[in-house]
Amino acid sequence: MCAPPAGQPAFPAHTEATREPDMRALGPGSIASVLKLALDVVHILLIAIAVILAMALLAGLVVPVSNLTVTVDDDTGARVLPLTRVLIVSVLGFLVAYFGVFILIVRRLRRIVATVQVGDPFEPRNAQRLRQVGGLLAVASLGQYLLRLIGAHFLPNAVTRQDLSDLMTPGFAVLAIFVLAEVFREGARLRTEAELTI
């Protein structure tokens, strides 16, 4: 076996130029950047949907609805029910509020991811933002549950009846978000103590 020339390493070293770039979790050009872009797109779409629903809500307040009906299938066959102004406005109002809540949720998530994108995930306000996300998600989940409960009462064969088990998944999600908020709060506290120590 021939020895390498003097001064030349036996195994070639990998330089920074030859290394494959890896996708980082934090900082510019990271996974957080991709997530921030996705949240920006979702935020715009939610706003567009909310605006369309709000316009429909305003139209429902002024446009005559005396001849509008909806067909519902049940055990006795198809039934034609009138669409009253109160029903239309109530449903559209709930949808506007529902999408409005998710706009607020996505807006706070965008701010959290923006701090992650610059490499500062334990920014002190992130814990408060996560608690707000948990609270807003709880409101949206409870509102959806109550709406389906009311719908199942008036249209038992058109809307699936809800029970308390349907709140388990969103309930665990809300609890997980609040726990994560405490983790972020503790991380921000430790970071502040470390900066004061230095």
C-alpha cells in the first residue's frame, strides 16, 4: 500500500463547499420559513372566505328570502323547509365569527413562527400568544359543538347528533397548547436569567 505524499492527509477532508446543505429547524431558510409561508397563504385564504361570508350576511339582511327553500331527507321522505331570514342570518353570522376566530389563531401562529424563523423561539410574548391560541381554539370547538347540537335538534336526520366524546380531541388539543405555552414561558424565563447572569 502506497503512503500519501508528505503533508497530504490519508483521507480527503470534506469542505463546506462539498457538504450537502441540511434543512435547519430554526433561522432563515429553515423549516420555520416554509411554515411561515404556508401560514401566510392560509391567513389570506381565511380572510377572503370571511369577507365573502360577510358580504353574503349583509345580502341576507336586505335581499328578500320569501321563496327560498331547502330539501331535507328523513325517515318519512324528503321534506321541503322554508329558509327564513333568521335562519340564513344566524348561520352566516356563525360562519363569519367561526372563520374570524381562526383568522386570529393563524395570526398569532404567524407571529410565533416569525420569532422561530429568526432563531428566537423563546421570545417572552410567545407564551401569551400560545395561551390566546388555546383559548380561541376552545371557543371555536365549543361553538361548533353547540351549532351541531342545535342543528341535530331541529333536523335530526340531516345533522349528526353530537355527544361529549366529540369534545375530547379538541379538548386535549387545547390542553396541549396550554402546556406548551407554559414550556415557552419557562424557556423565556431561563433565557432572561441567563442573559442577566452573563
